[in-house]
Amino acid sequence: MTTATSNPPARAAAILIVMLSATTVLSQFFRSSITVLAPELIVELKLTSEALGMSNAIFFFALMAVQVPVGILFDRIGVRYTVGSLAVLGVAGALWHAVVRDGSELIAARFLLGLGFGGSFMSVVVLCSRWYPRARWATAMSWVFGLSMIGVVMAGTPLAVAAGLVGWRTTFVIMAGVAALVGALFVWLVRDDPPGRVPTPNPPETLADALGGFVAILRLPGLWRVLGLQMFAYAVTATIMGLWAGPFLHDVHGLDAVARGNVLIAMAIAQFLGVLAFGPMDRFFDTRKWVAVGGAMATILVLLALASNPPTAIAIMLIIGVCATSAYGVAVVTHARTFYPDHLVGRGATTANMAQLFGCAMVPVVTGFIPAYFPQTAAGYSPVAYQWIFATIAATLVAGLLVYATARDVRPSSQSGPSVPAQAANKNDLPRS
């Protein structure tokens, strides 16, 4: 497999972007569906704060668990059939979600959902880097990552309204049908290589060779420093939007389900606009590292402002703002992609994604223990608990930023030449940190 040197035909590119967006929209919907329904689920399923945190985190643990086989399958049989096959598990998880009776079943159903969408976002990294020239990777990915926020919008007011009309269980049955349709269309319409390119044949690999590809990725000089920030960059948005935004707006500021859904829609729109804005910034400023550093620093400041327990109007603006500032993650993902050679792109993308998913899984779990240390109010968890939650999330991002600050920049202007060849065996041929 080689990297494209020119943009793909418009029609083929549109089909690719639409289908990548469709599968990531569903992933975003299912991973974000807890936040609007959380107050109701707490009552109906008798969830503790720890179970609520785990029900969000388990989705990311599932994504992380499946990354090794997904990375191997991406490189061996391709993205198209891997994502299509996993969709079967996603459909089963959505159907199980509709019949859960308690917290343990909810956690198990969400684990199966996570497995089903384990290849969605990394399919974007792999296919965009195959279909587009290197300098346009971040822009192409930003289109899909931005459009994926439609899933968060769907998990906002539309989910709240649907839950009120037909119940949240019936809503998940409907979404299981949508997931089945998208999975079938993905196999039918998506191709692993752009039109006109003959796929590079993959030489046979033993299981040891396949796993050795991950070892080769982990040994790339400097990659770990980039992964230091990737571990927590998206975890901020995933934890707040996917878990704490709904309970925070209900417990501290008294918003009902529809009002919470409206705020979630605004958060998704802010994330969408933020991703589109950050996408081309690396080419505009000719830097990936400093775009990411600036976005991370802005996000830390917003989180600390949320931790100061501001009044409702300001809190809503800040919680929307954190989604816009944290959209810099596209620059970090692209920065990481520049490190691994083309013949290991699947395993490279999933290795980097495991770091990201580890943060997305651990931050909700850690913050899920915080409310138990403070007495509850009549509305729900203590406002002081939420102050500690936002401060803790900010602290994790500070830690990741300190590691990333030691990484060497890889500028888009230096990436206009041919991609790293599959035969590159000397570490001096690979990007350095």
C-alpha cells in the first residue's frame, strides 16, 4: 500500500467520506447516549456513581480490547470487511442495551457495543491516509471527525424526545436497525484503495509476524511522546460529553432532559466547528505540535474555570467551550500518523488509538469515584464533587501535555515527498522526535 499523491475523484471521495462519517456517527451516538439518559437510568436501573462511570468507561475498554485484532485485520484483509463484520456485534449490543435490567447488564451491553464499533474511528485514519496526499491528512480526517458529531447531536435532544415518546429501550431497537443498515452499506460501497490504484499485495504473515508489527510500532523513536497527549486529548471530551455533562447540568443547574439535550447539541456543534477549524491549521501555521499545544492549554483553562463553580449561564458557555478547544485532537492524531510506515498503517493507527482509548476509559472510572466522597443534595451529586471532577480532568491533561511538550514537531511542509517505504528497516529512515 502506498500513500496517495493527489486527491481522489470527487464522487468516490464523497462516498468514502459519507460512509466513514456514518459509522463514526453511530459510534458517537452510542458512546454519548448515557449522558442525557443518566438521571433516568440512575433511578430505573438503581445505578451507583461507580456503575455510572463504568458504564461509560466500558465502551472504551471494549474499543481498546479489540484494537490489536482490528489493526492486524486492517493490514491483512482490509478496512471494508473488518468494519462490516464488527457491525454485527454493534447491532447485538444495541439490542441487548434495549432490554437491560440492572447496572451489570448495562455495562455488559455497552461492552458489546464498544466491540462492534472498534474499527470505526481508526478506519478514518487508515483510509484517509490511503486516499489523500500526506499534507491533506488532517483536513480530510477533520471532515469525518467533524461530521461524526452528528452522532452526539442525535444523543442529545432527539434521544431525549424519542425516549419520551417511545421509551429509551425502543429507541435502541430502532438504532440497532440503523447500525445494521450502515454496516451493510459500508461493505457494499467502501473500497480500501482509491479508484485507479492497484492494491499492493500483502505477503503472508505468521501470527508472530503480525504481532511483531505492533512491537515495531512501539519501538519507533519519539512516538511515545506524542501518545502522551493523545492519551488524554480526546478523553476530556469523551468524559464530559459522554458522562458528566448531563448529570452536572441536572444536579447543579436543574436542567431537564430536553434542556440537557439542547446543551449537548450545542456542545456537538462546537466540537464540529472546532474540528473543522483545527483541521487545516497544521498547514496554515506549518506545525502540528504547536497547534496541539495551544488547543490543550486553552482546554485546561476552560476546565479550571468550570471547576470554579460558575453560575448557570457561564457554566453552560464553558461546557460548550471545552468541546471547541479540545478539537485540537485531530492535530495529535495526524502527528502520530507521520511516525509509522505505510505497510503498518493499520497496526500503527490502532496502537495510537489504544493510548487514546486507555485515557478515555480510565478518566471516567477515576472521576466516577469522586461523588461518593461528598454528601448528596436533593438534586443529586454535590456541586463540590463536580468541581473536583473538572479539576481532575484538567490535571490528567496537564500530565499528557508535559510529556508531549518534549516531542519534536513534524511539519506538513516536510511531508510533501513520498511516504515511508514498506521496506524501511533502518530506524534512521523514520521520523524522529
